[in-house]
Amino acid sequence: MDIAYARVSTAKQDLERQIDALRAEGIPEKRIYVDKKSGSTTDRAGLAAALDYARDGDVIVVHTLDRLGRTVRDTLNMIHDLTERGVGLRNLADPIKVDSAKPDDPMAQLALVMLALFGQMERTYAIERAAHARAVATSQGKKVGRPSVIDPAKLAYAEHLRNNGYSITAIVDKTGITRSSLYRHLPPRQPDSVMADGS
């Protein structure tokens, strides 16, 4: 049985174009699930209901794959999860036609391989963009990552203890700061002089 899903990003957008295309596939309206929400949110009641309704042997039909996942990787993960349940996925209007309900169709499998490649590229580019943004922020003197929740007075006390020869274990006991936080937040210890002239 075919089950359809359609989505637009805002309540002002029109679902009719997608629904008309799904109706043209012979799917009755009672099996067309819809959402009027951005793909960036995971709270999509229509999609959740469609996935819950689908059973082994069913096929979920979408107008285009971007209606399903926030990213190519999300969509691939969903296809994988559906395949594990025996549920297929078919798109109607994308340049790359996907039909995971036909594992013996070499073109369908090629489409999935290409999607997986695009997903890996997307992940690689996202990591590179994030690394570049962090490097730029650091070069401009901005702190990156989550803000520290450690009391600065406790951290100063921990540094004082470390400079006076206390072990990390002893500092953890005295300050209550975790070992990993100490390693992350304590400034590096000044190296001991190895030359008689202090250099």
C-alpha cells in the first residue's frame, strides 16, 4: 500500500501542488499525511503519523526528498530505518529517482549510492565550515564552544594549588571541579627551566 507525505515550511505556503501530484499516483487523501512546518524541526506530527502507520510491504511516497529530512544524511537515515522495517520510499519529482522498495532495480540502488555520497560530502563540508568558523573566531580573540560554568574563583584556587605542587587528584578533592574540566580550563603550566641561565 502507498502512503503519502507532503510538507510546506510555513502555514502560508500551499500544499496543493504536492497533494495533486500524490493524488495523481492514485493515493487517496485519507492516506496523505501533511505538515506545515519547517524541515529544521523534528516535531512533525504528520510525518510521525505516516511513519507509524506504515507496515512491512508499504511504500511511503513523497513529491521530493527534501520534504522528508533536514539534510541528505537525515533522509538517508530515514530510508535505512524504513528499509529495516520492510517499508519502501519513492520520490516523484526529483532528478534522481529513488525507489527503495525495489532492491533488485540497479538504477534504484545507484540512486541510493549517490545519495549516500552526497550525504558524506554534506557532512565533510559542514565539518570544514565549522572548523573554519572556529579558527576565524579564535584568531579574533573570541571564545568558541559552550561557555564555562566553572566558578572563576574556584578555578583560580585550582591554579594556585596546581602551582604549589598539588596533584590533579588532590585539586579535584579540594575544589570539586572534575578532572576533565581542570584539564580543559587550567592554563598550561609554565615549563621548568632546563638551562642554568634560566633559558
